[in-house]
Amino acid sequence: MLIWCLLLAFPAAMLAAAIHDLATMEIPNWLVAGLCLVFFPYAAAVGSSWEPVAFHAASGFVVLILTFGCFTAGWMGGGDAKLIAAVALWLGLGPQFLSFLVWMSIFGGILTLGLLLARRCFAPTTGLRPLDRLLGRETGIPYGVAIGAAGLAEFPRLLAAMPL
């Protein structure tokens, strides 16, 4: 039972990050930190040895360095960078993380094209502040939605590989 509670933190965090980013254009640090912290008791609960846990931790760290570079270059938001690194912690750097990146690209492309089309067709005058903000041409893309959707798409594979 404890394993399932810890494991369900992953999809819950993906959903919360997507909703929060869509509503506020921010992914809270506490959400990413919580997702990272829950990984370690989960790994202990499934009886993982220190080698795979260290590999997963190193994966998250390497991805954090890479995504932080993208953030400093202005290519992505800081919350997005941290959330992708947290996903790398859970998935490790392997085929599952590559699949996550493909899903993230697909969902991100759909999200971006949809928002660009909506911004071209609708003026930000709905009276609903979050929606008007999204329709504003100066607003970025809430990429946490794509990251969260990709994480949810990979969750069944995480279940299939439950013990690290």
C-alpha cells in the first residue's frame, strides 16, 4: 500500500504541474522538490539497491545541468527545467526517458500550435484573467502542460517497471 501511495505521487505531480502552469505560468518549487523527495522512499520501498538509485539521481542531476543551460539561454522556463530533471530522476536516462522526451515534443507542438491559432483567432477579452493571459500574444507557452502530459503518458511504463 505504501508503495502505491508513493508511486501515485508521480502522476499527481504531473497533473498538478500542468494545471498550475496553465493557470499561472509557473511551476512551484515545492511541487518539484516534493516529487524529487518522494522518489527516494519509493525506491527504498520497492527494495532497490543503491546502484540504480544513484544512477537515477545522477540522471536527474545531468538533466538539471542541461536544462538549466537551456533556461539561462532563454529557451525554457526555470520551472520547466526543474520539472524535466525531476522526471529524469524517476525515469533514469534510458529508453523510457527518451520516450518521455518524444511525447513532450509531440504534446508541446500541439499545445504551441493550438495556442498560436487561438491567439490569432481570439482577442484576450473574455474577462477571465487566466484565459486572457494565455490569449495575449506576449505570453509564453505553458510548457508544463506538455511536460505533465508526457509524464502521464509514460506512467504506465513506470508501473510496468515498478521495481527499479
